[in-house]
Amino acid sequence: MTQNTETIAVLDPITPQTAERLRGLLPPGMRLTHGTARDEAHLRSVIAGADYAVSGQIAVPGAVLRAATRLKLLHKWGVGVDNLDLDAARELGITVARTTGSNAVPVAEFTLGLMISALRNLAHSHAELSGGRWTGGNYARPAMMLSGKTVGIVGFGAIGKTVARLLSGFGCTILYHKPKPLDPAEDAALGVRHASLSELLAEADVVSLHCPLTPGTAGLIDRAVLSAMKPTAVLVNVARGGVVVEADLVWALRNRVIHGAAMDVFETEPLPPDSALLGLEGLTVTPHVAAIAADNFETTVRQMFGNIERMSRGEAIPERDIVVA
């Protein structure tokens, strides 16, 4: 290793195969290390000598950042930064960046898959047949089509807009809710209409969450909101687990307040094996994998490593990717 070699530490536990794929894309003069466990003591040891750190789903608290002796940049492998201690990064003078827009298509595609799964009972059918039971169309909850339905998108950034574009072929009416509406021309181009949250909940057959986790969105989907949805509606969450009050969702599904739900993100991750969500009728669950697509891997990593290489050369990281300067 040459004296000027810099180290990128991927904090998430990754497989040797993923590590080798990453090494094949490394900028010149850099080496890669990575985590093998999720506990804080291990993360402190991994980050200690790193020049750059990468986090996908692993939480990075201030105690971990303070263990770094020469860290210049903490980079999110994705877009949601609620699992990073941004205040500690500011205090320590560590730049924070993310791969804005990199996972919009895979997450949007996955979202449509979850919509169809929730509407058509795919998870239930799979579980029944895997258990040797041929139930045909005898579902506990009626199967419904996505085509022609009203879809309400809560949060309308790159992912929400991509969901709207993909839905165009289904003949859906698309409502969206965000604090600041788009320009009318952009609404028209996307074929969408801005709505208040109460209007969206009252009209939507599918409510799809794509908002960041902030103090304003934490616990947004609670018992009152679920009660305001149509009894035939489904909820899809590929945003962040903390946006949904899980105990209230369990209540809503058990009491048939809504038709069904599909979730890729959870209040606690990994999801505890004794979670009330597991085995819950009307619910499809997946382990935070909406952004993972093998054929999107290189595009995302090149964006992330490109930002690391820019910082190494003393150049500016694109403004859209900067979280903490």
C-alpha cells in the first residue's frame, strides 16, 4: 500500500461478492474495507482509520463518527439520511452526501409490485401454495385490479414522480401531496394533481408513501389517518418505517379498517422475529430491498465513488448530493 492510499469503509455488513464488485469500481489509489457486524463497537473499529465512510442501511450515530480519526466524508448509499447523525457530522466538520435520484427507478418499480401484491393477495397466495394448499380464488380479502384506480402519492420527489410515470399505463388517477405543489405545467406533463392529505386519503384506492422521515412525518400514518382511508384502500410504504405507527397498522388490518398493506421499511430494522407484522393477514412484507437491483448497482456506485473522488481531488461535490457541507 502506497503512502497516499486512501481508505473507503463500507459500514454495512456486505458479502465478499459485493465487496469484490465494489473493488472493481474503486477510484485509483483507494482501498476498500467493510463491516461484518452491526454492533457499535465493530463500526467504531471499521471507521477508525477511514478517509471516507459509506452507509446504506446501517445507522451511524455520533459515537461512531467520533471514533474516526481522519474522516472527510460520510456518504449515504441511497438517499434517506435519517439513520445518520447529521448534527455530529456538522460538529466534527465531516461532509455528508448521498446518491440523489440513483434508486428512483428500482424503488418505483418495486412500489408498483407491492401495490399489485397488496391488491391481488400475491403474498397470501404464495404462502398458501407453498404450504401445499390450493385455495384458488378463495381469498380472505377480495382481489382487486390496479388499473383505473386512484393512487395517492405522499411525498413527490424523484421516486414519487417516477411512480407517477410508471402508473401512466394503468389509467390511474394520480394525486400527490407535498408541502409545496409543483408548477402547473409540470403537473400537466406528469398527469397528476396536487391534493391536501385529507383529500388524498378520502379519494385514494392506493396510498403510497415516498416522503423522508422528518419530525413532521414521524408517525404521520396513525390510527386517525388509517381510519380516514377507504375501507377498500391499500397502504404501501417504501419510505421509512417511522412514518407509519406500526401498532396502528396492525389494528387497522385486524379490524378491516383498510383492505391491505405492503411494507418494505420498518420502525426497527432488522425486523424482530416476534413482530406482530409477521404473518398478519392482508400484509405483504419485504426486508428493505426496494432499492436493490443488480443492474442498477454500477450506476449508483459510480455516482457515490465519483463524489468521493471529487473530494479527494479537492473538487466540489454536486449540490444536489450534498446534505452537510
